[in-house]
Amino acid sequence: MMRPTAGVRRAASGWLRLQVEEATMQTPETIDPLWDIDEVSAYLKVPKRTLYRWRTQNYGPRGLRVGRHVRYRRSVVIDWVDLMEHIDDE
């Protein structure tokens, strides 16, 4: 017998039913994708090694750990670039 996982509840009829509120549903258009180090490196046109060094120096776009991998939210990378443009303008 399959055991229900988080967010799944066994209905009285025995069928599994997913309990999701529409307000929390995200469509592919609303999800902020995570970029890997290769995608960020290509977008910024800097070597991957530079991104790793920036992380140790608390510089650059803020990344997050997903297991043993580093991922970056696309919006964070783009916002960081915009911030760097504004700093250069001053």
C-alpha cells in the first residue's frame, strides 16, 4: 500500500487527493528559475572560478546551496547587475 506524502491526504473513498490552495499555486511563468554556475557564468561573461571566488569574498549575486550545488535565482543575478550599473553611474 502506498503511503501518502506531504500535501496528500487519503480521501474517505480511498482515493488520494492533493490538498493545494489555488492562492499558492505557481505557474511556470511565475516561478523564478534557479540558474547553475554555468548559466550565471555565461550571463555575466565571467569564469566560473571568479564566481566561486566572489562567494568566498561575499561579493557578487547571492547564491544558495541545493545539496552540494550552488544555485542562483535569476532575478537576484539580474538585480545585482542592475545595482552594479547604478553604482558605476555614481
